[in-house]
Amino acid sequence: MAKVVSINISEIKGVIKTPVAEGTFKEDHGLVGDGHAGNWHRQVSLLANESIDKMINFGVPDLTPGKFAENITTEGIVLYELPIGTRLKIGDTIQEVTQIGKECHKGCAIKNKVGKCIMPTEGIFTKIIKGGVIKAGDSIEVL
């Protein structure tokens, strides 16, 4: 079963995020209080724990949820294989996949600190269709 491992937040974009007990996600905005949120197509970023494990296996130590600046760390779902337009029910929310991967910007704090970034190939972005609360342990359902 696919589930949420962690909700992660930071006030500014492109930095390591801090895990929180739960997050409030607002329609057409994203995670309330997060620097990544706003009225655009990349409101929420998601990365699978399995992708983080790949980096650990490459020899990158001390990787935990939020280190790749993802808002939601997941488990049990291959995010980067979901077609754009796929809708997901996560906690109380409904989200729509808008982008797979991204180009790392120059001076990316994640790449500089971790040495490599997996977000460009395995991270995904969504927009919030229906707002609500998400917490660790919530299920993820492909609609």
C-alpha cells in the first residue's frame, strides 16, 4: 500500500526542508507556509523513500525525508512513472501530477550539500485540486 512517510516544509525554495507532524494543503496554492507554494503548476513536490534509498546505496550518508526539498516523502508508489494529469488522493487532499522531474538550478543547495540530486529524474510535482490535511501514515490512492 502506498503511503506518506513524511511532510516537509521550508519558508524558502531550494533548501532542505524540515519534517512536520502534518501539513495543511490549500487548493490552487500548495502546502501552507512553504516557500514552494503558490498559484503555479509546481505547488507540491513529492519524492519516494525508495529514491532516497537509491542515493544511500550510492554511498551518500545521512539522507532523511526533506533533504531533497520534497514536501511529501512517499513509500510504495513509483511516482516518476505516473502520467501527467494523474490524480492522487493523499490524506484529505486530491492532487494532480503536473510535472515529472525538474532541471536543477545552478547553486542548488541540495546538490551542493548532498553531492547529487535525484529530484531531476525521480521527483514529481502536483497542484492541489482539493485542499486538506496530510500527515505521515496517510494512504496514497491513484484515482
